[in-house]
Amino acid sequence: MDIELARTFLQVVRTGSLLAAADKLHVTQTAVTARIKSLESQLNCRLFERNKAGARLTADGQRFLGYASQLVQTWEAACRELPLPAGLESLFRFGAEISLGNPLVLLWATRLRQQMPALAVRAEVGEGEALQYKLQSGTLDAALVYQPEYAPGVHVETLMEEKLILIRSTQRDGPYVYVDWGPEFRRQHDSVLPQHARASLYFNLGPLALQYILQFGGSGYFRTRVVQSYLDSGVLERVERASEFSYPVFLVCARTPAGTTQEAVRILRDIVREESDWSQRWDVPL
């Protein structure tokens, strides 16, 4: 199937009409109509109900939506990754949730390049659900997530078990900062600490919340490894007798690690075992 047919289908879905899709794709409405008809002919089903108000997905069109997205993503990934640069023999693609970007993604990518110089590395950060979708569609080899999706053919292991602890600034008074560590944390947090469920200040990214508290004061929940050196130096202090929350990080692979992936995972496990303090890695040396 021509990949442009899938791209056109997705554009019609996004814009809600063939005319608007034609404008976005810089082609005529006749060309968009022809592409959709060709796609419907190949699939032997109607994908849209078309009227003056626009185009609405049929039940078959709704079912095809996931396939079309996967087709386009897979094709675009292939275009980015093929051929490999000269001198490289294989490719490893991994992703991690945003709050793990620094230092874990940075450390892993660096070690991979140092220890496997013939390996091309593709690293990205994103939401856990999106990363696992890419893993299942074959555009990632591994993902680091907080809430794994267990499915046939998917390998899941606990990479590390951390705690979220309540800390506060010793330098300045400030508000309680709600740091959103995901659905499971929100459920537990709001049940145990209902008085903080609607805080005046909210961040969905731990590093931003930490920098806010370091600069302006306040308190909030953070991963132990990330705040340890600030606790040791006295810049932050642990709030005594405060509730703590378990915060495991999971490694998810499309299958049991083997070959290149197995070696990459070994390097990752070494990093986790060796690196006990990640606090200062937020600071960029001048």
C-alpha cells in the first residue's frame, strides 16, 4: 500500500473534512478523494461517512485508525534509521519517561557509545503509554516506564525500586508543591494526603519542581537518589514522620533481551548498581 494513502487518511481524521485535509497536504480535494477511494477499494470497506458537514469515521474506519498510525510511524522510523551511518553495525532504540531523561537516559546513551562504539543509538523521552505503544509496534527496542503494560511477548522486569520522600527547603519558606508522579502516585497521595490534593502549585515534571523549591522554597515529594546530596549538604531536609511512597522503575522489552539488546540492558543494570547519587546531575557546569 502507498504510504501516502495512510497519511491522507490520518489527515482527514485530524481535520474532519476532505477539503481541510487537501489544504494541509497542499493537494487538490480531488486528489484527496481519489486517495481515500483507493484506500477503501484496497481494504474493501468504507472508512468515512461523507456529507456537507465533513467526514466522519465509520466503524471500519475507526478500526483502521490504529493500523494507519502504526504504518506511518514505522515507515518514518525506517526512513530515519536506514541506512546506518558508515562504520556502525547495529542499532539500539530506547525510550524513557520524561523525568528519567536526566540522568538515566543521558548515562545510558553515553555508556552505550563508550562500550559499544559500533552501535547506533536512538534515545527519546515521552509518556509511558506512548513509549510502550512504540515498543509494541517495533519502533523501540526497550523502554523505561513507571507503569508497565503486561502482554504476551513482552518482557518486564523491575529495574530499580525507589522511594518518593517529602523534603523541604531549609533556606526559604514556601508552599507545598504538588509533583505529579503519575496515576498510581496521585491515587495514593490524594488518599493519604487529601489536604494537599489541590495544592496551589503543581508541576508534572520533577526536575522543574525541584529547581523551583531550590530557588524559591517550599516542599514536595521527590525520588531519594535525586535529592540525596541536597539533603547531605543541608540545602534541603527530610520531613520527619511524613508518608513515603514506593516508586519502582520498570524495564520493558518487546521480548526477552538477546544479542544487542541483552548487552545494552547489561550496561543499564551496571549504571543502576553503580550510580547511587544523581542529585548533582541537574547542574550544568559552566
